[in-house]
Amino acid sequence: MHPQVIALENDRARVGVVPSLGAGLALLDVRDAAGKYRPLLRPWSGRIVDGPFALACNVLVPFSNRISQGGFVFGEHFHAISPNLDGQELPIHGDAFMREWLISGRDASTITLHCPHGSIGPFRYEAKQTLVLSQTRLVVHLEVTSAAPTALPFGIGFHPWFPRSPQTRVRFSADKVWLENEKHLPLGLIDIDAEGRWDFSTQIPLPSRWINNAFTGWAGFCDVDQGPDAVSFRLSASDNLGVAVVYSPGPDADFLCLEPVSHPVDAHNLPGMPGLAVLQPGETLTSSMTLDWSSSWH
């Protein structure tokens, strides 16, 4: 049976969400001056067999990206986490994106979805996602509440997929960038100006090779100019999403990921667990992402 896509729509934009597929977004389209819809997010393929990362946006709870070493040590205990996706050697992106969510509220401009029983490794939690659509922006609120019996380090974030073409230009400021090894784990943190190819402070094309790097000290927003075939926009994020992961395999890829997340890759095994939030049982971590297609930021 084809998954149900729940839509919000006004006379300027439309967004669709798939509750049964991790509350992932199926599309975000905006009308141009001629009344034609153009994509802001890369639209979902519509095929379950393509997996969750064929959606237009995924939620990342209770952590972002990969955790190495079979788990992590916290509170003098080792907490094991097994791989959660076929073809992945390490657990990745938590499990909220893999679960069926419930619709808990809806009106003309808002949908709220609820994940009541998240569980991966030591993490037990419930999560809530609220989509608010206006004429000029989509705001996504995400929260996770710990249901674990003891304190644990939680992470949170968003994994949107945007169209990429030869016209795509990206601009954001950052201080440092994490290099990655062959397993996509942190290799070292360097200053942006150590190598010019990491500097996106002026609007430039994406690199002509693989990029999958976490940027720290970013300003909390990124501007993307898409040319005529897709919608240009500004992505902005709540202050606690202090890392921006930029992912695109190369110039032949039809997508670009700009992921605002709370922590670098494998933060659970980095000194000081940077960016992770230690939640006591019943405590909540909240975040938000805004996609703005108004002309105000140009």
C-alpha cells in the first residue's frame, strides 16, 4: 500500500509529510510568478524501496550521523548501539526517521506529528515534530523527551535534501571544518582558512568532488541560490544546532544536503562530547529549522 502523504497548502506553497516513513517530508514546492510550482526540497521518489533517504527531509533523533566503536561510554558504563541500516557498518542518524509517527494535530497552516516510542541502543524517548507553513517560509520544530531510566547524551537535527544543478550557489560563514576518514568519521578539525576550498563565505558553486564535512562556528544560516529551475532560499536554525553538515557526492549528484545538527559526527566518542545535551529522564531538547524563500535575504 502506498504511504499516505499529508499536505499543507496555501496559494504560494505546499509541503507534504509522510507519517509512516519517519515523519519525513515528501516535498516542499513554491509557486513562481507564473503560478508554476518549483521545488525547494528535492521531491521524494515516491517509492518505499528507495529507502528513507529518498525523502525530501529526515528528522535526526536521538543523534545525528554515525557512532563508532559499537557504542559509547557515559556515566562509567558502556552503552552499546548496533548498526540500524542495511549496508551501513555503523549506526547512523538515530531511529526516529525509521519509525511510524502519528498525527496529533492539524489546522490550515500547521501539522503536528508524534513519535511515542523511540528506542535505539540505550536511548528511550518520545519525539514531536511541528510543521508551520506560511506564504514565505516553512518552520519545522522538533523536540525529543528522554524516557530512558538514567541520564544520557542526546543529539538532534535535520537532514534536508535540496536540488543541485550547475547553477547552485551556496553561502555561509563558519570557523572550522571537520575532515573525515574513509569511514566518514572525524579525522581532525581545521581552521576554515587553512585551505581555501572550505571557505563558503561568498556565494560559490559546490566543489567538483565529494564533500561530506561538518562545519562548526557557523552563523546559523545558509543562503542557496538555485537559478531558474529550483527555489532559492535561506536555511536558518536554532542556536543549539551549532554544526552544519554539507554533503553532496559530486557535480553529477542531483542533490545537496545542508544539515543543521547539534553535534559533530561521532560526538559520543569525541573528548567532551561536543554539542550533545545530557537529558535526565523526562527532560526535553528542542530545536527548529526555517526555510525562507522570501526576497528579504537576497
